[in-house]
Amino acid sequence: MAASVFANDQSSRPTVFGRIFPPDNDWLARAPKEDTLLPDLPIIDTHHHLWDLPNFRYLFEEFLADAMTGHKLIGTVFADCFAMYRADGPVHMRPVGETEFALGVAAMSASGCYGPARVAAGMFGAADLNLGSAIEEVLQAHIAAGNGRFKGIRFATTWDASEDVISSNPGTRAHMLLEPKIRQALRKLADLKLSYDAWVYFTQLDELANTASALPDLLIIMDHCGGPLGYGPYARNKEENFARWRAGIREVARHPNVFCKLGGVLGRGAAFDYIHAERPPTSEHLAALWRPWFETCIEAFGAERCMFESNFPVDKMGVSYATLWNTFKRICAGASDTELKWLFAGTARRAYRLESEFPAI
């Protein structure tokens, strides 16, 4: 995410899709209380942020307050979010500060003083793919700073021709993933056995599939169900857009080096209108709205290549942590015990190479 994604007003409730607002805790408190479903099912949250922004503080303490609510969270993967970059030094090296910050959180969590969950057991940071092969300097610095916990990078290439669709990164442009220099940088990731978290919109899934084919030894983790959109020009012709998204998902899933994160669809208006909702959804309501997207991904990739993510605090704009994970569990009501173990922790352990952090699940 880039600074442009964050709201620049002081509204207590979101007013537009695609921007990030501080959560309205009074509104969230209006949700009916729910019992925790499958409370003994181990969970690794594969995508959450920590940051300290003007009027929006969300650090270790705030995350724990959300996450320790009945579900059996055993660990998390910290996701890049422009947090705690170094204040000086070469610009391309400043993102290493975020890995240094996340490692500090991981050390606090690993002490056991804050509960059993291992927050930031794994982490992925940021590096500019526009550097081409010169990206290796940044990657090596991340690896050193991460002390074994650094697993890869995310670099958003989200772009849309409509000005109504807000990009997650400054400087994104059409067809970035097809550019030779971007491919050179991704090749360096593969050479160093690092993963690439891909954040694209559903209109770009063909480019992601092309990338997966061109770099078969690059471990790609597709974020946010492949970026479905439901606002701006995509608020119209929703059935056609869903069909196009589904075709793109199936094409990407043909490539065995791609994993799929299930989650992160709230902020882009894919199905639930949290902006105008009088109260937060129940997990039953949200599961009914989201099931077509999630089931499509699980059917295409299989449980062993899918994993759930909270995308907190972004998705906290519309749902609590406890209700969100109940939603995921409801969507998987027909899954076997083995499939549940893959979806909620096993795939995360495999994709983010967390075997030493979680020897058994």
C-alpha cells in the first residue's frame, strides 16, 4: 500500500471504496456476538499489517487486542505496508527498516510474554522491482535483517485505466509484469529462494499467469483472491466481471508455482458494501456473499495451495477479526479435516517456509 491509499480526512466511517480508513470501533461493536466456530483449529494468519500513521495506530498491541478473541491463532505472517522505513540512506535501501521493525515484533512475540501466538513468525517486505537485477542488494539486506524470518517481497502492480480505481502503489503502469526489467528482478527472487507476493487486479490475471509460466521456479503467492473489484466501472456488469475473474483464476491456477491467498476482498467492494451498512455483518451473512469467490479459488487451486488471510487492519473497516475467521470457517463447512488443516495453517507453513517455526501443526 502507498500513502495515496490511506484516507486523508478524519471521517469515522469509510466514504469510498479503495481507500483505508481507521476502524470505527463503535460501529463494529454493534455486531451481534458469535460463538467461535472450530475453536481448536490451528490458524496461521498469512497477511496482516502493523503501522503507526497519523490518526491510525495499529501496532503489536492493537493487533493482539483484535486477534486474541477465541480462535486458535498460532502464528502470523507480517505483510509489507510502508511501515518504519529507514529515515535516511539510499532510497532503494530504506524498505529494509520495515524488516528490522517486524523482526523486533517477532522477538517480542517469541518471548511468550504476550500469549501463545507467534506474530510475525514469517514476514515479507518491499523492494523496487524497477531496479531489475540490481535488486539483489536490497534482497540480501532484507535477508540479513530478517534473521531467518524474511521470506520474500511484495510489489503491487495494481493498475487500471479508470481513474476511479485507486492504485496501491505510486508509479504503477499497464503491463508492468511483462517488462524485461521487472522480470530480471523476479529472477533474482527465484535465485535467492524468496517468494513474490503478487498484488494485481483481476483484469491483470493473464499477466500473472504469463509471469508464472515464464518463471516456473519462482514461488508466487497471489494476494486477495486475485483482486476482484466491485466499484468504479466494475460496479456495473457484475456477472460479466465475475466470469472474467473466474476465468483468470483458473488460468493462473494451472501453474503449480502459484499459491492463492483467500481474503482481502472487502476493501475493493467485491461483494459486501461496508460503507453504507447500518451494522457489521454476521459471519453467516458474509459467508453467503463471499462464498462464490472463495469456493472458485479453492476448486481451482486445491486446499494445498490456498491459505486464509485477515488483511487486518484493512478489513477491520467492515468486520471484526473474530467474525472474519468465523466467516472463513463457514465457507469451508464442507471441507474434510485434512483440507481444513491445509487451508488454515498447513499451506501457509509450506508456502512461507515456516517449518522451523512450526515443526508440527
